[in-house]
Amino acid sequence: MSLSEQLFERAKRVMPGGVNSPVRAFNAVGGAPKFIQKAQGAVITDEDGVSYLDFVNSWGPMILGHGDPAVRQAVEQAVREGLSFGAATRREVEMAELICEAVQPIEMARMVNSGTEAVMSALRLARGFTGREKLIKFAGCYHGHCDSMLVKAGSGALTNGAPDSAGVTKGAAQDTLLAEYNDLHSVEALLDQYPNQVAAIIVEPVGANMGVVLPEAGFLPGLRRLCDKHGALLIFDEVITGFRLAFGGAVEYFGVEPDLVCYGKIIGGGMPVGAYGGRREIMSCVSPLGAVYQAGTLSGNPVAMAAGLANLTQLRNRPEIYQYINRLGEKLAQGLRQALPGCAVNQIGSLVCAFFTPGPVTDFASAKQSDVDRYAAYFRYMLANGVYLAPAQFEAMFVSRAHTEADIDQTVQLARRAPGGVTRVGLR
Ligand code: HOZ
């Protein structure tokens, strides 16, 4: 038994499914999860000393790759100064300034500890600001595990067959209205059906938790227009796209201004963190300025802020990093399109996803057409040959600055020989 397998046996006795986040259990792809001991650059190494080219990248935040020297140095310095004070610090001011500078519509931001917290808080704020109760979300979009968002949710909820989670009360879910991604008519119909009742439309500007699903031209501007017409707020969940598609995230990339933006791990360079922000008028409703309560001892934690600042500052100062990772993302997608015939490969910037269906994949329904057993066979082959992909179809591949052209070539070559690959068509 490998050390990973031994750890998994121990873990299953004391942790649900042996993991602290469902997708890590490898239920969707089979086999025991790899227990990761360390990572450097584009490579992660498991407890058995086996190394893999990493396309998970902690689900997004390692845009610079693992173990970036400046991030490590900043964390070491912060640790020497103190782990947590539960009091205001310089670094959280710098982080809020950086976010406001990066993303035009954000005039004020509040730090929290995860994307889930950011979304939960932004939704409460939208309701407090508008005095309305209903929310529109899109089938297949994942916004963390707060109750009102666990309705037709993507990511691990979808992978594990629980897009509508047990334990969510009717009361918590009844104000969540479901629309179809890339379908403005479905949004408009809900706004018409519930006049003056919708507080906010929340969307992943790029769907990245049902695989990667791109917004069609006109979809995001259309949401902006509908929000303006009906007096609802537009919330971008940029947990995946923030600071990745561009320094200003999807807001900059698509040129559409939401009212509120949510961030998670992406602003922490690998540390647990999140933030939400928006126009001053709206953010002024947050306590202690306003009546919408939200708080947290670890919010703005100095070590998390240090890691995030070191990460984001490099991204701000070196725009060529975006050109590089976006070019590699495109190269990877082009390679996979040839390597995996009959698969729809969606890509935007450094986010890539191969669906085992001819596609096109444009929404939740078309994403679910993917043959997840074929994905699992493909995943297992890639893993056995040293490439670590997301252990579920409905996730993204993340390219980082640490990946090289040769890494991409090697990955594509391997995919050609994998089950489903061009040299293995018909074999499983
Ligand atoms: N929700 C994450 C994927 N979109 C998975 C988190 C994790 O397992 O670390």
C-alpha cells in the first residue's frame, strides 16, 4: 500500500470521505487521492515522493506557480511579526487599496476568509441595500456552500450528485430563483415574474465550476442592462476569474461593471482569504457604517494579506505574465482539440476544460452531456503518467507562470495516447 493509500484509510476513519472538501476524495475518477506533501513551480509531490505536473494549482490562486520566492519571503516576514491580532493592520489597508485600484467599480472592499464568506456577505448586503429578498443564480454556477446558493450548484456539489444539498431549508432556498447560463430570456422571465423583488443577480462571469463555460457575446452586458432596468444589483463571483483573466479580472476582460464583486483564494496567493467590494454607496451599508452586519476575527489576517499582496503586486507590475499564461492556455486548448477528437475544449485565458462530448458546451445542460466515465479514464491515465488534473469533469485546468511550453507539449502528447486520445480512439 502506498503512503497516500495508507493516509486515505486513516483519513476515512476520522474525516467524512477522508477529505476536507468533497472533490478531493477522487469519487468521480476512482482510486485513492494523492496526499500532497510539497510543491514547487509547476510540480506537486505526494507523500510517496511521486511528482506530478500540476494543473489544479490550488484551484486557481497559484498564478505564479508554487513556492514563489517573493510570496514565501513576505509570509516569513509576516509570521515573524505575529500570526493574528484581531485588530486593524497596515497590510489590510494596502490590500483594499490594491483591489480598488485594480477594479474600477470597486471603491471599498471588506476582507473575509473564503469565497463562500464573500458571497454570503455580498448577498446579505444586496438584500440590505435594495430591501428586496429574491436572488437569481444560474444553474451550474457554484458560489460556495452558503445555504441559498446550494441550488443547482456546480463543482463538488454537482460531481457528487448533490447540486441541491440536503440540510438546506425550504426557507433558505425559496428566494433563490434559477436561470440558465447564456440565456437572457430566462433571466428576464424571472424578473418579470417577480417585479421589484429581486435584490441581485449573481453570476460567475466565466462559468468555471461546470467545467469552463464562456459567456456568449452580449450575455454579461445583457445582465447589466436587465439589472439596471429592474433595480437589481449585479454581483460578479470572481473567485476563479479575479486577477486571473486580467489584473482587473473579468470586469476588465469583458468591460462590464458589476455593482459588487466577490473574491476568494485568488487574492491570497495560497492562503485562506476572500473579499467583497463595490460602489461606496452600497458598501457604506456594511457595519459599522451601515446596518448590514458582517464580521470576523481572522478577516484581514496579516499572514494571508502578506501572501496576497506579494502575489498580486507581482501580477500588477508584470503584465507580461498574463500574456504568457494566456498564450499557454490557448496552446494547451489547441493541442487538446487535436489530441482528443470528439471532445469540446473550452478555453479562455489560462482556464481550459476538455469535455467528453462533441459540444458545443454553453450551459449546464450541455456540460452535463459530458461522458464522465470517459473523463475518469482519461484522468487516471494522465495521473499515472505524471499529470495532475482536476479529479472531476466539472472543474477547470489552471495554467500558471511556472508552466513551460515543454510542459504543455508533454501534456498534449500524453493526452493523445490517453483513453479517448487520437491514437487510442475506441480503447478504454
Ligand atoms: N470548490 C473547489 C473546486 N471548484 C474545490 C476545493 C478543494 O477541494 O480544494
